Amino acid sequence: MSGFVFPNEMEINWSLLIVLYPYITGLVAGAFIVSALYHVFNRRQLAPVGRLALVTALSFLIVAPMPLLLHLGQPVRGLEIMWTPNPTSAMAGFGYIYSFYMVILLLEIWFIFRSDIVAHARSSRGIARLGYTVLSLGAWDTSPRTLEQDHRLTTVLASIGIPAAAFLHGYVGFIFGAIKANPWWSTPLQPVIFLLSAIVSGMALLMLVYAVTCWRRKEAVDHQCLMSLNKYLWYFLILDVCLEVLEVISKMYEAEEAWPVIYQLLTAYLPVTFFGLQLALGAVVPLVLLTVARRAGSRSGQALTLLSAALILVGVFSMRWNVVIGGQMLSKSLRGFTAYHPPFLGLEGVLPAVVILALPFVILAVVCRIIPPWSQKAAGEEYYSSDVEVSA
Amino acid sequence: MRLSRRDFLVKGVQLAAGGLVATTVVGKVWPAGTTLAQGKEAPRDWTRVWEEHEWAFVVDTRRCIGCGRCVVACKKENGVPLEAEVTRTWVEQYAVMADGRTEVISPHGGQDGFAETKVTGEMSKAFFVPKLCNQCEKPPCVKVCPVAATYQTGDGVVLVDRERCIGCRYCIQACPYGARFLHPELHVADKCTWCYHRITKGLLPACVQTCPTGARQFGDLKAPDSAVKKILEEQPSNVLKPAMGTEPQVYYLALDRVVI
């Protein structure tokens, strides 16, 4: 603590766990957008990650409410947000938006994987067969006509999913951006910035997950796919950074009452995480590396792209930190700052945060065992060839 | 008797409507809550009782001596641990220096007074500012509560339903005045209620009762000979952070411009 902070501001109220929440939902939204680029906009070069993107989104979506629940003063009452919501509260929408998105995602995954599930059910025995039969919900018809129907429904669901994903994350930005009491949070740009950084982080995550799964399965990374992601990542990243910088520049230019403390916050309290990690290492360096990567050789190009993805993941995490923690360090007295050092142990410590961040990967590994998303390329080509036949 | 689906639906609606009318009539003749134990006492219409008053709080910064008795009284009255940093009300000490700097302190919310204050340099003026919940007419905390656990009463006080609060702390973020906190023992949002349990019984809030100099005054703007109303009509007053659009109902007399 330094300067003067109000007595009720001695401790930070939204801790590390609340940094994780927008980070994790952001990864979900980003991964989903990649799947939509493939399933809705027919970017066929993304075929190798089209299905992986969906199961990645699901794995992270399952974990998304966990940091919130752990953080509640009364976690047992958490579901009240669904039963007795306050219509004027931005936060009350969470349960509904989350559930809606979960339903869309589950349906889409089911339709996309249905023929696989049926095939697994036909070829397995015992408990596995029972499990796959349950997963198939008894829909065993895999005639070309029904598959075509599945495909069309998938496109519809993915199309609904895009605004849902955008809403899920833009909305998280609104939770912060609509708090007039906090001069560092309050900006209408916040939802857009959150959405763009979400897309960026989710794409970066997917690239890394894809590379690691290829390496684990001893398969070559699809160069065209990775470079295509590289390009999309670059476009979204440049938009994201521009808006993040624009926000600070307009605050600086308008120089309202709170600007001197915001300036102090950025230069004295968040210089490493804001200028160092969020802007330099998490945005400028990846922008350069991604450009270089597209012109480099196959192996080095891939390495540089993946390195950029890793840097971006760090950068977006720092951005979440700078918003959530930074905004609370700044006292509403505009005269001081509250310090925050997360403890290692305890409900809101570093350890549970690490566990929560690791959990989606465990879930992803399990999901990938049950419904392997790898056969995408063959299946994708099948779908599109049948598309051509139908339209012809 | 055979009923077609249409008849069944029509009959069902009629029956439901009849039931509704019957219960309403019974309710009017024999209002809920009028039990034998209560005898023939006229039932009170609580929605009207709620709007009988319009409470207002006046803080005169020239009178506050920074003794901190109000903070102690508040904590004791409202079950906020004395040793906790968090508090429903607090006192800030301002020292405006000759070179234009402003130094503000509020050690432990000022509950132990300001005996050990040391200021370096030449001081041009100094004063104390008691702070508490402004019971905003347009409270951002009420707007953001996801489960409507925090609400505004008919007489203009913002309260927290402890049975309902989920402890998400969004209201704490939304309050521009730092008036809210998470209760360290109950793990629900907590705030000044102007001692709602006292004022609804005709008593004064604990801090007002305790204040030895009359720096804190409290009253009902709807009362015929309201003292606070007279003050607000006769003297220039101000509120904290008026640009927030929250319309506070704690009115400050002689509020210096350095106070935020």
C-alpha cells in the first residue's frame, strides 16, 4: 500500500482466481472461432484443427466457472444467480450465457462426432460399447443422407456459436468496462478488447495444443494449416493491440481527473506486466516473429510461429492481470495504491490457480481418448465431396 | 362425463380463475397475518410505512475533531470486528500544505483517533472528513448485484440481505466511495445501513448518537420540523463525487475541493 487508500481497500477483492476467469473463457472463445472459420467459413486449410478446436473449447469451458465458484464468499449459494437473477446486473447473465453456449457447443460436438461415435460403438465391446451407445443417444443411422443432415445442422450450430462465443467473452469485458467507479476499467472499448484478446489467446492455445498432439502422435504438423493460423493470429493481434493502445492513448489525451493515477499505475506499478509482457513480449515481438515465420523455412517457420503463440499466451494473461488486479490496485480515492502478492497456498493462492489452469488439459486428454479428433482431414474431405455431389 | 380437450382447458381456466377470486376475497376480508394473537389491531401497510420517511445525513466537516468515537460505536453496534481494517464508517484527516500538496490519512479508519499524526512542512489548513455509505438515490451497487441481495428500501436506505448475498464482491467494485466490504466473519457484503435497525425505531444511528460535536446529523426530510431539512435549505452543501450521477444522500457542509 502506498499513498492514501480507503480503509476498505486495504485488500484486493478480486484476486488471482478472477484473473483466471476471463483468461479461461477467452481461450474458449478463441478456440471456438477457429472451429467456426473451418465449419462455417469453409477455411479448408484449417481442417486438421477444426475438430480439435471444438474439444479444446469444451475442455476449457467446463473449467471456466470453477475459479468463480471457488472465489465466492458463499459458494453454496452460487446457483442462485440462475434461479433469482437480478435483471439489472451484468453479472447475472453469466449463468445463462454460459449454459446457452455450453448447449450449443455440446450439440455441435455431438453432430460432428456422431458418425465416429457410432463407428466406435460398432467396433467396440463391453463397457466401451455401452458408453459409446449412450453417447450416440441411439442415433445409429449413418447413411449419406443423415450425415449430410448432420453437416448442415453443424453449420447452423456453429453459426449460432459465433455470436454466442463473442457474447460470452465480450460480456466479460462489459463486466469490467461498465464499472464507472473504476477509471481504469470503465471504457466502452473494454468488451471489444476482451473479445479480440480472447480470439488471439484461443488461437495461440490451439496452435500449441495442435503442435503438442502432433508431436505426441509422432505426426508431422500440417504446415499449411499452421501458417494459415499464423496469418489469422496476426490479423486479430494487430487489431487487439491497436485497441489496447488506443484505450490508453485516449485516456492520456483526455487527461481527466484520474489520468495522473492511471499513469502512475502503468509506470510505477505495472511497468513489467503492461509494457514488458502485455505490449512488448506479448504483442510487438509476436507480430514481428509471425511475419518472419511466414517467410522462413518450414521448420524454423513453424518454430517461430509456435514461439509467438506461447508469447501471446503470456501476453494475454498479463493483460487480464493488468485489468483485473491493476484496476483494484488503483484506489478510488485517486490518491494511492493497494499492493497485491498472491499467496502460494490457500483457496485463492497460486497453487489452486495452477491446478485450475492444468485441469482443462487433463479433460482434453480424456476427451481425446474417447472421441479422437484427429481423423479430421479424411472426414472433412468426405463431407465436402458429398457437398459437391449434392449441390451438383 | 366425457370432456373434450377444449372443454377440459376451458373448465380448468375457469376453475383457476374462480380460485383466484375466492382467495383474493378471503384475503381482503381476513388479511394475512391478522391472527387471533394480534387481536383487532389494524394491519399496517408496510409499503406505505416504508415511504413515510425520507432519511438524510448531514456531515459538517468544520465540527469533526477526529476523535474516532463514531467508528468504534459503529463497529460495536453493527458487529464489525474492532481489529478488522474494514469498516462501515471512517474518518479521514486532510492536511493541505503550503506548497499545494494534500496529505490524507485514516489509520484504522481513524478509530483510535489521530494522536500520532506527523506532518512535515508548512501546513496551510487541516480538517477531518467523516465518511460513510452515501445511500445513493441511484446506487450502482444495487444495479450490479447478480442476485438482488442488495436493495433499496422505500425510505431510501441501501441494505444487504445476508441470507441471499453470494459474496461475489461485484457491489464492492461498483461503489465509487469504497463504502462496501466483505464481512470478515460472515463472508457476505457489508455496508453502513445508517443503523436501519435503530432509525426505524426512532433512534439515531450509533455514530450520530456518539458524536460529541454534532459533526454528524441525521433526520427525516419528511418530518414537519426536520432539523436536517432546515440545514440543507439554509446552508450550501455538497455531495461526494457528484459527477458519478449516484445522487448521494449524505450531504457535506464546508466540503473542501481536495476531498474525493
